[in-house]
Amino acid sequence: MTERGRFLKGTIILICANAAAKILGAVFKIPLTYILEEEGMAVYNTAFSVYIMMLGLVTGGFPFALTKLLAEYTALGKDGRIRPAVCGTGAVLFLLGAAGSLILYIFAPVFAAAMREENAAGAIRAISPAVFLVACGAVIKSSNEARADLLPTAFSQVTEAAFKLICGYFLAVNFARYSAYSAAKGAIWGVTAGEAFATVLLVTVWRVRVRKLDKGRMTGKELKSICSIAFPLMICTSAIGMLAMVEVPVIRGALGAVRFSQKSAEEFLINYAPYTDVFDNLASTLRLSEDGVRKLYGAFSGYAQTVFNLPAGIISTICAAATPMIAKALTKKDNLALKRAVERVLGLIFLLSIPAASMCFFFAEELLELLFGNSFSAPMLRAIAPAMIFLCAGNLFVAIMHLSGRIGEPFCVSLIGLLLKILLLAVLIRIPEVNILGTGLSSIVSSVAVFLMLLALMKKRYGINLRVIRLAAPGAAASCVMVGIMYLIRPFMQTYFLPQPAFILSALPAAAGFALTAALLLKRGDTVVVFGKKD
């Protein structure tokens, strides 16, 4: 199979598996929102944010460094060194994962207090073992990605989501009799159970698949090569992760600091009062209560961000599928092959992310009604939707620089973007007319700034001058066609056949399929570049 064929095959496998896992995750989270409500979701998402921070600290360097080394070995035909490198890196991550889980368990009350959600301490302890489990599984996933053997990873993602769905929902329902906070803790235990099942599966399959590879020990040169990438990347990822944790208290603190005028309070109540009675005293106090702050943050993190992360997470798998192709070009120092690979992958990212962001923007109410039964957070989803395009594209540039051994530059860019985002959060949310919508607006500004800085670095470091508008044209065309079809058929379908949420479920696949087909059939533009038929 050709390199382009392997890339497309890997992309299709990972996208399908990730889509299935995300759908199962949504099936898990949708009924969960009814059980936990906004208050419980605030606890759940707070615990999950702390977990992601610690996971980034533990797995932020070594898995990627291993992927880079193994991709180089595969490109150079040194398959015999794969197993020793995986085993040696696995031993390091075993210790790091155990330490991360222990720290998370012991200091759970401290993390909960720092996030301004003391009720989340039990949930943080419930998810702490998952750090160790994911660290062990990350080594196997890195090996699979480097060798373009993506079926085990894909299968583990689906089974993990299914196991999390079953266990998490069962525990949440049974714990809900005590309180929403206990239900959130039960749901978090489901996440831990899913990670345990997936890790056992990954290790078992890997041992079967590599039994014919050479045994041995990792050499000092290999360890040095991995550590030279892993430790700087770990430090950078940890700094970004800990700084990202600041977002939650900044958002909640800024919401609590908003001082409404009578007019802005009335406008706020027009938008949100029909969904809840938490804001009933706003007209008299002209400020949000603690429950009101929790309600808004829970709606953003539990509803709008969940819908946003669904397509964004699926599209991000394209970078993993492209790793062997990009690593091969970097290893052989073939700038022409690197340029073709970047154009191919970036074009595909645009072809998927622009229509996905358009759906979240133009049909936010319908999507939320379909998934969660209310459109309370529709303005929040609409505000954050455009950031998806630049976030997905920027992730590709960061992955390329990491594969080439450049850690500091993307770290500085990401740090600037995050600081800009936090500054904007603190400023925009305090504007009464903006309030919680500042989360989305700050994400758009910071993601655009990061994308432009990374684009300039790609040209400076690799001599790759990407014509972004040309590459994005097929995705923009597909988006216009899809949204146009949806708007044209919506009145007819709603009048004679379907209610509003069901309209999305039935019309979206047809409209999206037609739009993507139209984009792929373009005689000019960059669709040909996406699939590598023209330079």
C-alpha cells in the first residue's frame, strides 16, 4: 500500500473509531446531564479538568518522544528496536503514572479548593487511578501510531467508551439518591473503569502482535534520544496544563464580579430565565448568585463545550494518522515531501472542521435540543464554534514541530495564546452584555493568534509557504452548500414531517454528504492537493 493509501486508511479508521467513541460518550453524557444537572456537571467537569492537568503532566512528553523515535525506526527499517524502546519507556511511564495518581488522591481537597469547587474533592479522588492507567496505555498507543497499526487503538477507544457508558451511568443513577455531587463521583468512577478496561485490552493485544519482534533492552542512546524530547515537552506541557487550570477560577470569579445595569439584567433574563429560576433575584441584586455562577459555568462546560469537543476531538485524530508520513519526510529531510504531507493533512482538516464549525454556529439550538433537550447554552456554543477551525489546524503545526524536535517555539506560542485567552476571559466576562459569552470570544481570538504565529513559524523554519485560503476553499464551499441545503429544507420538514431536533438528525447526514461530495468533485482548488493528486 502506498504512503497516501496508508494515511487515508489510518485516518478513516481513527475517525470512525473516534466518532463511535464520541457518540458513546455523548450517549453517556446526555442522560448524565439530566441526573447531575448544572450543579453536578460543574463538579464532574471540575474533577475532569484537574485530571486532564495531571494527565498532561505525566504523559505530556514520553509517549510523543517514543512515537517520534519509533516513526524514525520504521522509516529507516529498524523494526527490531521497537520492542526494547517500548518496554523501556513503559517502565518510566509506569512510575510517573503511579506518582501522578498518588498526588491527585492525596491533594484532592487542595485541587478542589483551587478550582473553587470544594465539593469536587471526592470526584477527583475517584478519577485519580485513571492517570496511572492511561500512562500505561499511552506507551502502546504511541507504538501503534508510529507503525501505522491503528486498529488496536481504535478498538480500545470504542470499548473504553462503551465500558465507561455502562459503568458510569449505573453508578451515577445509584449514587443520585444521595446528592448530585455523589452522582458526579459515581460517573467519574465510570471513567476510571473504562480506562482500566481499555489499558488491559491494549497491553494484551500489543503482547500478541509484537511477540515476533526482537527482545532486548533499551540502549543508553535511545534513552537519551527520548529524554531529550520528553523532558522539555513534559515541562512545557505541565506549565501549559497548570496555567490552563487557571481558566476555571478566572471564569467563575469574573462571573461573580459582573455588575449588571437594570437594562443588561433584563436582557440577560430574557435569554436565560425561561430555562431556570436560579436568576430570579438578578433584577433586584444586579449580580449573579453563587448558584447562578455555577449554573452558567456548568452549562458552558457541560453542554456547549461538550458539543464543541465532539467534532474537534474526532478531527484531531487526523494528526495521529499522519505521524508516520510526516516523520518519514522529516527523517529523510525531504522538504518537498513534507510540504505535500502538510498540505494534504491541512486540507483534510479544513474540509472537515469548517462544516463542523458551521453546524455548531448556525444550528446550535437544534443540536442542543437534540442532545440535551434544551437550548440554554446555544449562545455559548455559537460563540465558541469558529475557534474549532483554527484549533484543529494549529494542532497539526504543533505536532510537526514536536516531531522535528522543536519544543520551545510551539510552547512559547501556546503560552502567549493561553495568557491572551485568560486576559480576555477576565476582561470580557466582566462586561454585563457579554458575561459567559466571553469564554467563546476569548477562545476565538486566542486560537486565531496561535494559528497565525504557528503559520509564520512553519514558513520560517521549514520554508513551507502555505496558501491557507486556497486550502480552506473546499471546506468553505462544502460548508456553504450544507448550510444552504439545511436552511432550504428546514421549513418544509418542520411543517409537514419532523419537529426541530429530529430535523437535524435526519437532514444533516444528507446535507453533509452532498456538500462534501460537491467539494471533492471540484475541478480546481485544493481538494486535489488534499488527496495528493497534484503538487
